[in-house]
Amino acid sequence: MFKDILPQNEVAMCILNATDRLMAKEGVQNLSTHKIAKEAGVSVGTIYLYFKDKETLLNQLVLYLFNTFHSAVDREYDPDLPLFEQYKKLWNATWQFMLDNPNIVKNMHQYESLPQFQATMVECLNADWVTWNKFVKQGQSQNIIANLPPFVLLAISMKTAWELMYQQLMLNQPYAQEMLEEVIIRTWKAITI
């Protein structure tokens, strides 16, 4: 993943988390290092000790978020389970990650406008280390998952979780577990042969 190129100390992580919170409140267009410093409880100079400039900070934020998400999903992934059970675990891990990180869901459209987000997405599309890609490859080798690129399969299955969570947050109405289980079944059917 991106762990090797991310800052590892507590202050830098505090700055990254403050940036994410502030982006959710004010939008990426209104971010300044002064506001980020205030949100993080550090001086502006401290930000520049860890990040060359605001663009570097935003690039590191994207990598941090990708790493955080993939780590959460990886913890739940078990390639030895039957394929549908693997899918449910991946879906539920994604859902739980979003429940635990609502700012990430709220900010997703803003992240997508950042150049680093686009570059990171391209890097992840076919990367062997990405859990989704490993899952798809396994399912395709068993002739269970449709022979489409992993990112297309992601769009018609797991992306639904992100859209539903976004709606749940915007409408402030949680979805019933029974409905989510039905969505898992329906999206599973969308990607299988």
C-alpha cells in the first residue's frame, strides 16, 4: 500500500485528520494552511515541517485515506471463505469503514477533484495488492465472477455501498439491515455469471 510514503508521526497524522475534518466543514476550495493549523492545534510553521506546501499536504491526505480504507478492508478479507462469503465480508467491511468515517463519505466528491486522487485510482485499478482485485481474480479463475475488468465490477457492486452511505448521511435516515442484505445479494448477482 502507501504506508511507506506516508508520514508516521502523531503530529503529521493530526494535521491530516484536521485537513479531512475541515474539508468536510468548509470544502476544499476554502482550505488554507492557517485554518488547517488552527483545526489541528498546531502552528502554520509546524505544517511546513511535515508538508512542503498545501498541495503536498492534500496529496498525502489522499494517500492516507486510500491506505486507511484498504487496511480496514484487508483486515476482514479471507480468501479461504466461499466467494459469496468473501463478497459479503468485503461489502460489510466497506460499510463499516464508512460508518466509522462519515467525513470521508461526505468529502468523496471533493477528493475526486484532486490530481493525486486520480493518479492513485489509476494505480489501484489493476494493482495485485488491492483486495478487490485479488477477489475478482479468484472469482474469475473459478468462473463465478463475470469476465469484466475489476473497476467495472466495482462500479456495479461495491460502489453501491458508497452511494447508499452518502444518501444515508445526506438524508439522515439509516437503512435497515435487511435492506442492506438484499442489496448485497442483488449486487452479487450483478457481478456473477
